[in-house]
Amino acid sequence: MSPLHTPSKEHPILVLGSLGQIGTDLVETLRNRYGAEAVISSDKKPLRPEYGRYIQLDALDAAGLEAVIEREGVEQFYHLVALLSATAEKFPDRGWDLNMRSLFIALELAKNGKLKRLFWPSSIAAFGPNSPKTDCPQYTVMDPSTVYGISKLSGELWCDYYHRQYGVDVRSVRYPGLISWKAEPGGGTTDYAVEIFHEALKTNHYTCFLGPDTRLPMMYMDDAIDSTIRIMEAPSEQVRIRTSYNLSAIAFTPAELAAEIARQRPGFAIDYRPDFRQQIADGWPSSISDEAARRDWGHKPRFGMAEMVTDMLEHLRPRYRSGI
Ligand code: AKB
């Protein structure tokens, strides 16, 4: 296969799921890096002028996706479409169908030479109740107990299979909970760590759907985007793991996050009403080891919890009058 072109108007990157939490930040960063026309964003919603170069696409429309890739000269594809953990528990069939079928469509396109490089995200949800709780290693027991987690672990194994059998250049990371201000997450178990900021600025109070001591691995979006682009730009031989890399930055509990917010925003209070998402969170590790990602392609998160809280509050404050 001929080498990759630098992303350009003629060979744009395609980001599917571009209006979601990761896609919103990723498209902006990629456009700053390569130019506005070098990135096609795409999602289910009809075009709006502020989306820039955009194509409306359904992740399950294989023919539509193939037509866009061929017509536009796409070589690199970020596939960011999934039903997250909490939503997939409510709609197991839909979660399995969307998460798996959309991945197979992308893998087949790559296998048939229509794509040169593919990014597909996995998650800490690929681990399960019998995985080590702290510093969960890259290779260990994996027994996910959610539909989302099962789809991620299965997807990882299929990525590895397509790489070994067909030479597909697929790259993946296991994201922890992601915290960002530009777009909100939807349907995840770690969503509390974003909701809490909006509620802090609106009412100075938050009722958390996880208990105070539920420690989970988390990461600020700036670090997640940096590592996503890093793994996609790494020379092929440096990407030695083709299932998915553990990715980590910080780990905290709702009580610890609330204490830091209260330190920076006096008067903030939290209470707890755990719901069905508590059981999901209890099946995940509380911290993971990302040695392999650091060693192989230079994953290097910058944000600790205090810097992340400062940055979130600063960026969200203008949205809420009472928070000024
Ligand atoms: C979720 O909570 O489902 C996601 C994830 C950890 O993959 N944020």
C-alpha cells in the first residue's frame, strides 16, 4: 500500500461521530493542525454552517460511508460512534448492534484497501469485576459485565485479528472517563465528573449518581486528544499493541472531586443518590497502568485534578451568569 499523505483538502481525515464529546474537541484540534479543509466531520445530524466541512452520515450505512471515503480521498478515519455504558445497559440489543456492526464496517473498508489508517476507541469498561482494582495492567483478567464493556473487549480482539490477518493499520486506546467543557458526554457512567461542573456553576450543588468513594480512572480532554493524535501519528512499528492501549492520567472519587471544586468555589456542596450506574462503576478498575502507551508512543498526560478543575471552571463560568 502507498504511504499515507499528510492530511489535506485532497486527502482529508474523516471523523465519524464528530458532534460527540470526543469528536468536538478532536475535530477542532485536527483542523488547527492540518487546516480546516483537511478534516471532514460527520455525524447523524443535518449540516449546519458552523460544522465546517461536514457530511451527514449514519455509522451503519456501509455503502454511504464507502462512497464518501472514495469520493473525498479519505485515508485516515476516526470512528467515534458508540452507545456508552449506561445507555447500552438500557438498550442491550441496540448497544451491541451499533457498537459492533459499525466497527466491522470500518474494519472491512480498511481490509479492502479503502482506508489506510483507522482509530477506534476502547474503554476501561473492557475490564471487569475480576480485573485488578488498582494499577490494572495492560494484560490481565478481562471479564466485562456490561454490554458496552463486552462490545469493547470483543472489538479490541477483532481489531487485533484484522491487523494480524489482513494487515489493517488499526490503532486504539482504552479511554478512562473523559472530562471536557466544549461538549457534554452522553450515556456514560463517568458522566458525573462533567455534570458536577455545570451544576456547581448553576446552583453550587450536585446530587451524584455514584457513591462518594467510587474511585475511577479519569482524564482531561486535552490529554486525551493529545494521546489520540499521538498514537495515530506514531510510526507503525511503534504501535506494538493492536488490541488497545491502557490510557491513564488521574484517578479520583466523587468526594475528592467535590472537595477540590469546593476549594476553588467556596460554598459548593454535594450529596449522593447512587443509581444503577453504581454497579457498573463497581465492576471497573479504580486506576490503570499505562506503561505501554508511555513507552511505545509517548503518552504523557499533563493535567492533574487541581489544574483540570481550574480549567473547567474557567471555561464554563461565562455560560452561567450566577457563576461569574
Ligand atoms: C462510560 O462511562 O461509559 C465511558 C467510558 C468509561 O468508556 N465514559
